[in-house]
Amino acid sequence: MKNVTITMDEDVLTWVRIEAAKRGESVSRFLGETIAAQRAAAGRDQRDEERAALERFLSGPGFPGAGAAWPGREELYADRESDLLRRHEHPDLRSRSEGD
């Protein structure tokens, strides 16, 4: 643990001393725990923001030409289906019985 010297207004110091006394803590411990709680809350807020940003990113792109506009597998192969199914009928192919 490190020691820190801080400067504050007299009325703020009076409030801090009263709050620390209510909790049965020293001023140093009270301020340390208060600052640690603020830090934890800020970390939660940042993690929540990061999680929300990640969810927005994973839910789909926000730029044109991608995502939902992409054709599905069926659409991609629909144009080529007849070519793919008749590939074996190509005149340049030899049957296995012809051999070398």
C-alpha cells in the first residue's frame, strides 16, 4: 500500500471524517474503499459498453453490401444447378470403359 497526501476543503474533510466515523473506519480506509468502489463501478460501466458494442457488431454489419443482403446457399447454386447436375454429360468426358 502506498500513502497519498490529498488536499480538500475543510467542510469536505469534516464530512469525510463524520462518514468514516459512522462506519467505524479511519479516514484513510474510508477514502480508499470509496475510491475502489468508484473504480469498480467505472469498470462495470466500461465492460457493459464493450459488451453492447460487441453485440452490435455481432448482430450484423452496419455498412451496405454485406450481411442480410448476401445471397444464401440456395440462391448461389440456383443459377449453376443445371450446369452442376449435367456436368457428367459433357462431350469431352470419356467413360471409364473406354480406358487408355
